[in-house]
Amino acid sequence: MNPPLIFVVAPALQLPDATTSHEVLQQAQAAGPSTGFALRIFNRGSEHPDLGLLPVDGRLTGEQRRSSDGTQLLCAALVVRIEPRHHWLGVYQGDTEDPTCLRCLDRVALSELSNATCWFYPTHDGTFLSWERGLHLTLKPGSIVDCPEELSSAPYDRTLISVLWSLLGDDASLTCVGLTYGGQRLVLPTEALSSDPMATWGRFRVDNQAEHSLVVEDCLTVFPTPPLAA
């Protein structure tokens, strides 16, 4: 089995092109994407008529995916704002005799890689709620989630990398939501994370028989409740 691949998303000039170290790759990744958003989607959207009464933290179901009133969390995602027009991907691997010594296997612009699509929103008909909150973050170099043995034992292959795109809400264009390698998701762990004070709730309808299958019916930005005066 080969040493695990290490992936860094950052501007081209930040990516080492020769032998390097974990510390240098961490510095390179820290210069990469620094914003994103948290997204949650719930069922029962038609039963929550006033978006302004919904919580800014997006917790309709507490710590569970389903609450006692039947509200169900359908999706919970953290999306990093990767910009394929500006970011490159660096791929590195440790030496079999010295894992601390990392060599560069590849450096490539994300805009030159193959593309794949996914769908964050429900595909069945109904009315749903969406919650979105902006994030500021610092990332660590990434790895393959649950890398299968046949993938980890094979040589690195650039053609196995895909930039993943999804249509989120009523976006006019696709949004980059991550990368995959050999069909497996790449994860860039979060080193530091902070949230915007406000969040946005939306109500949308899915109707697969309509000309526009997804329609956003309402959208509202909510803010934290100010503390009561003493």
C-alpha cells in the first residue's frame, strides 16, 4: 500500500513543486480558500409560515435529524468556496522510507480538471426550508475520505480527479462544492472556523412536473436576538 496522498488547494505560487514538509503544506493550504457556508435543508417548509421566527443557528431538530413534530433534517453540509478560476491543486505523497519527506506528484489548475455534478436539494416534490450561514475558515491539507484499498495501492492518476459542482437554490450558475478522487470525496479538515452573525432562511418548492422544477418562494435574513436589558 502506498503512503496516503495529500491534497492542497491554494494559489499556484503557494504550492511547492519539489520535496517539501507537512509544515510547508499547512502554510500553503492556509493561503487557500478562506470562506464558505453552512447549509441545512428541512422538510415541512409549508408549516413554517414566518421565516423571521426561525432560529439563527439553524437548529430546528436539536441534535437529532428528526424532531418530535416530524420536522426532519434532510441535508447538513459545510461548503468551502473554492474558485477553480483562481485556485490550483497540489498533490503530495510521503516517501516510503521517510513519511516526513513529501514529494510533489502534481500541480494543476482546477480549471483544467474534469468536472462532475451533484444535487444538494431534494429531488422529490414538496415544500422545504433551507438555512444558510456564512463561514470564515482556515483549512488543513486534505485527504481521501474512506480511501478503498484498490485506490490507495494504485499509482497517482490525475484523470481520477474531478471538480464537483452543484446547483444550490436559485443560483443562476453551478457552484463548486468540492473535489473527488476516484469517485471518493476529498476532505480538507477545518483548523479554525467562525460564523457570520446573521443567517438566511428560505422556503422553496420542488415540482418535477413544472417548467422550473425548483422555485424559491421566500427568503429572509435573520439576526441573533439581542439580550434583554438589565
